[in-house]
Amino acid sequence: MRQWTKEERYRVLKDPEEIRELHERIVKSDYRQTYHIQPPTGLLNDPNGFVWHDGVYNLFYQWCPWGAVHGLKYWYHTCSRDLVNWYNVGVCIKPDCDMDNKGIYSGSAWPGRDAIHLFYTGNHRDEDWKRTSNTCMVKLYDDGRNAKLPWPLFGPNPNYTEHQRDPKLYYHKERNKYYILFGAQTKDKHGCIIIYQSDTLSENWDFIGELKVPGYEDFGDMWECPAIEHIGNHDVLLLCPQHLLLPGRGGTVHHSGYLLGVMDWDTLTFNHDGQFHVLDFGFDSYAAGCANHLPDPNKAICTAWMGLPDASYPTDEEEWSGCLTLPRELRIRDRRLIQQPIAELTELRDEEIDISDGKMPRVCELLINIRPGDASFRLFTKADGSGGISIEYDDVAKRITIDRSGLDKRFNIEQGESRSRPLENGLSQLRIFIDKSSMEIFVNDGDAVFTTRVFPNPWENEFRIKADCDLKIWSLKPSVMDDFIIW
Ligand code: FRU
């Protein structure tokens, strides 16, 4: 694997021409996605600033231009009117000030009177590489102009370590107040959330305290990308605890999950039902973020980074990695989050495919209705039926298991290659979205989701099914442009 020096990772992009050739090379890759948001070059990580404003969904992501490496981060901007067809807008926020000299880190957005307000963590480092996390703001005007406030809204909170970042804006309608939640680390190295409050978006932010999450005072050493979402009659606390092993999650120490409960804004306590749930049971999902300010306030739509920190992928050697998951609508059923691909995605369906020859289309949607009994699905097998990624359902144990160890291109093996989840009511449906290098498996109408990157070789192109089921497959139209727009 390529070793990057600090200078290479933190090189400032001065001119798009510096990466044009890289872009031209990677768009030829067989693993470029066709309906998922992906970076023009380099690395994509967290979704940022997902917000609806004036008929348009704006979605940004963490972007490092140079290769599949975490270095200098920019906010890259994409837009859509329907959450299905996305176009590249270009870089929106650059690390061009002292307060953010080593990266525009994650954050969120809210439309104000004259512009969308983007809140991010300005990652400043001094000559000794000592970090200062600043909370910074950019106004994005309707005509596309943007203006960065040349000084931070506020600096780091001295009562926490240097790890404090990822401002998520929450507007409380009844109180007519704005809150910002940050992921942070206490001085004795515990993950937590700190909260600021203001009456206006662009000034007078005050620290009002640390969020109390009873029973979760010792749960990983840092919580990244926290958020509170109001869904149905519930509050959902999203968080990404780090450096923590959880049962059934292999060797991974990074998790994207949630607690269900009620937020008490007077006492800053999140009263919950005691259970931390993993958001996605697959291998590659992190830093999930919900859209702010949706036209239908009763809806919640989220997307996540289809990747993990400290992981590497087969496209790293092509100098790019990462993409975002499909947008998913969140609901609550039986005290759990249900995640469904947004309804508009059916527009991507092209032709229904006849698969009697056992050949796997590379870009498709599968809808499988399954009758009771054991079931086995193996996708991307070789011509002799060996290998592939397997989805096995054991009807006695009532458990579904996904195993990707049968693919030729194996990666992140130490994070575990098999994941499973109990299904109290048995398996009745699988809806699977396959793009050139990803699979998103929605089980039982969104009761569980398994998201995974897959990098099949051309000869891994068949499938085998042993199940009592009805199956439909559609090829899907491309909906995300792969053009070279930098600024
Ligand atoms: C999560 C994260 C955030 C940070 C960003 C930097 O993946 O580490 O906490 O703001 O990525 O790219």
C-alpha cells in the first residue's frame, strides 16, 4: 500500500488541472458507481450539511483530492431536486484561512433569511501539529456565491480535549432556539456530546452544557457526528462511538448507531430505553447524517459514508475511495428505526431482466419475496457456483447472516467478514441495490439494513438461489454524473 508523507496528504489544491489526469484515469475504473455519490478523485468520507432549501436538496461531503488517504479535507457540494438524480456543483468550502488551515471538517446546514448557513469544524494545527477545533460558518447564497465568516463563531471549549467537532444544527420550533451539538471527548477520555445555544444562526452562541445520556458515560473514547432527530413521537440520538468493541461487530472499533428516547432540553438529558442500536448491520457504514429542514417536517432522510475510518479498499490503488449510501427514509416501528430506500428510487428502474441464465447484472435492484423456511442466496459466484457473497437465513435460529469472504477481492478482513442479525418474525423480503462496487440489502421492509462494498472480478458474475421465493430484477439507470467539476 502507498505510504503518504504529511506534506503529500496536506497539500493544498491550487488548480483543478493538478487532478484532471487522475480523474480521467479513475472514471475508467470498473468500480465507479453509477447511482451513488462518489468523489471526482481521492477520498470521500462523511456526508455534511445535508439540507433542503427552496426546492433543492444540498448535500456536501468530506473530500481529500489527492488519493485514498485522509489528508486536507474540503467540503464538496452536490445537488438534487428529487434525491435520485445528483449533479456535481464543485468545492464549496476550502481550507484557506488560518482557523481551518488543516481541513474543513464535518458539520451541518440550516437555511437563514438570506442564505444557507453552513457550520463546520475548522481544523487548525500549529507548527508543532497541536490541534485547535474552531466552529466556523459559511453563508451560501441562492446565486451560488458563498462567503466565509473570516473568524470562528467560537473556539474550542477548554474543559474538553482537542477532540471536539462535527457541529450539528438543531432548530427547536416551540422554543424558537437554535442548538448545536458537538461530538467531544472529556479530559478523562470518554466520548460525550456538548451543546451550544443561540437565538440567531450567525452569532451569540453560548455553551449550555454536556448532554446527559444515563448509562452511557463510559462508551468509547470519542463520539463523532452526533445528532438529535425528531421522528414520529420520538427523539433519536445518533452517535458514532469510537475505540470500542461491540458484540457481533468483528474487530471494528467504529460504530454508527442510535438510542431512542425523549430529549429534555431543560435538563439537557436524553432519556432513553437503555438500548444502543447499530444503524447498519453490514460492514461499510459510518457517520450517518439526516437532512435538515425537509419540506415535509414529519419525514427523516439520512445518508451515510459507505466506508469506515482506518480501513482500506481495493480502489485505494486507483487513488480513490468512498461513496455515500442511498438516501433512506427513517421511521419508527416496534421501538426501532426502520430504514427504507426513499420511494423515489423506483424511478431508477429500467428493464425487468430475465435471469434464467444465472448471470448477475452489475447494476440492478432485486426484490425477493420469501416464503417460510431456510433460504440461501449467493451473488457474484464464479461459473462453477463457488465463491461470491452469501446471504443465508436459518429459519430455526431465525437469523440472517451475510458473508463476503467468498469474493476474490477481500479487504478489511480484521474487521470481520461475516455479520448476522436475528429476525424475530422470520425472513419475508429482501430488497437489494447493487451498484458497480456496493450492495445495500434491506431486510423485511427496512427492519434491518446491511451495507457493504463489493469489488467483483469480471468472472464473478453468476448467482445461486436456494429458497422458496419470487424474484424480480431490474437494471437501474445511472443517476449520478461523474463529471470533472472542481470549482
Ligand atoms: C468522522 C470524522 C469527523 C471529522 C471528519 C474529518 O469520520 O472523523 O469526526 O469531522 O471525519 O474528515
